[in-house]
Amino acid sequence: MESTVAGAAAARVAAPSTLERWAPAAGSLFAVLFVAAVIIGEGLDIGYELPELTQNFATEDYQSTAGLVFILILLSALCFLWFLADLTATMRSLSQGMFASLVPTAGVVFITALLVATTTLLAPLFNIGHSVLEGADPKSTATAYALLNGIALGLLGLAGIAGALLMSAAATVAYRGGLQPRWTVVLVVFGGVVAAIGTWVFFFPILLVVLWVLVASVRGTIAYRRGVLNPLR
């Protein structure tokens, strides 16, 4: 009788929920939503110099587009955390060392810095709608935007570093666990270095981290479907 109860309890623990089964695929959804937000954000055509910013802020409508970009980024962040929970469980099932412990920390810092950077960059745009600057001076808002843009780039640089650490740590643990060959670790670490350095100057190197998440998500989903890994062990 006792063995039957124990066996039933073990079966209940082993059965993953729907959220757990689909967690690896959440990384792909994160990548799609983030890239969609970037494409839409590129269409804002805000400008860079203060006179151009002031003129655009006095005549253009940015509220609706900025709101859409923010929603997409927020949804992508939720998907990333869903993916990160599964990735963390997988890493800890393979190793209890430093690199496995670094994965969740680096992942949380990455997505937090990315979300705060986006919020910082979009915040002034929510004041600008229907070709009329609502209750604010265009030059003052343009000046604030230029200042916040610099802060957002700094936060983006932090996200690049955290993303590089996430990529490198996860790839190292996966290699030691026999899940991928050595050359892929070298490639991931190189991409991480480019992302960590490049994001302090340009935005687009951060997409290397997004690409890594997409690849890791696809590989993880295939591995789970083949029974190589168990979700959230």
C-alpha cells in the first residue's frame, strides 16, 4: 500500500504542467516580440539633434506608437522570464557550480536593464500626441529626451554585459553537461564579447543576445520533445 502511494506521488511530481512544457518555447516568443518592437520603434523617426527633436515634438504624434512598443517590450520581458525559469532549472540539473548560479542572476539583470532602458527612452514620447504637445514645451521635452536617451544607452550597455554573461555561462554549463560541442561555446563567448562592448556604442549588438535566446529556445524545445531533457527538473 505504501509503495503504491509513493509511486503515485512520484508520478504526480514528474508530470510537468502546461506552463512547464511550453517554457522552452517562450524564448522564441520573446525574440519575436522584441524584434517586432525594434522594427516598430525604428519607424518613429524621432531624430537625434536638439533642433530636429524640438521640431518633431512640436508637430508629430508619438503616443500610440510608443505605447505599442512599450507593450511589446513588456510582453517580451514576461516571455523571457518564463524562458529563464526553465533555463535556470536545466542549468542547475547539469551543475551546481558558479556558472549555473550565474545564469539566473545575469538573466534577471539583462531583462531588467533592457526594460528600464526602454521605459526611460519612451517616457517623454507619451506626452506627445495628435500633433500637439500636450501641456509641455517642445524644446524642454526634446532636451529631456536627449538626456534620457544617454541614460537609456548606459542601461542598454549594462544589458549587453549581463546578456553576454548569461550566454557564456549557459553555454559553458551545457558544454560540460555534454549538450553541445566546444566550438559552439567559443562562438557564443565571442558573440557575448561583441554584445557587451558594442551595446555601449550602438543598439543592434544587443540582438546577438536575442539571437542566442532564440537558438537556445529552439534547441531546448526540440530536446524536450525528444526526451533528452525534462522541463524544470
